[in-house]
Amino acid sequence: MAIEAFARALRQIPTIIADNAGLDGTELVSQLRAAHHKGQNTMGLDIENGSVGDITDLAVTESFQVKSKVLLSAAEAAEMILRVDEIIRSAPRFAFPLFSSTPLIGEPHTTHDTHRH
């Protein structure tokens, strides 16, 4: 379930970029997916012309290492959030009584003798 949500989030990136540029993100991403389905794997969003274009012809080059580090960081952040969420949801292992006449484990038992002999 978490992997599917992460994949959906990644698939939204081109739509968000196009929408933020004031373009029809849904239409452009549809064209982009059609191009990728045809095996045109170097196709990407041409934001300046509002279309899909070959990113090698557009001289859009990005470091693969940078992309992989960003995705790794995002995955680690998501994992950390899930772990914190799990910790918050889990039941407490033990509870300390705030007001109790019963001594805690390891606490010396004292009697409060109110009767003086």
C-alpha cells in the first residue's frame, strides 16, 4: 500500500510541473505517456513550448546520481514518517501511576503508622 502511494506520488510530478507552468497538465502527461508507451523514452515536458519534446534535443540533461539521491532521500523520509506514526499508534509498554499508594517496583515499601504506641 505504501509503495503504491509512493508510485502515485511520483507519477504526479509531471502533472504538477505542467500545472505550475500554467499548462494543461492532464493533456501533456497523456501525450507523454503515449510517447513512452511507443518506446520514445527520451520524451519529456517542453515547458517553454507547452508540448512534449525530446529532452536530448532540448538539451535538458540531469545527473542520474542527483535524481537517485533525491528519490532515496524521499523514500527515507517517508519511511521515517511511517515509523514515527507507528510509534505514536503503539500502546504504551508501561505506565507510571501518578497518584497511588502502591509503591513502584524497586521503591522501598514504607508504612505510615499514624498510631503512636
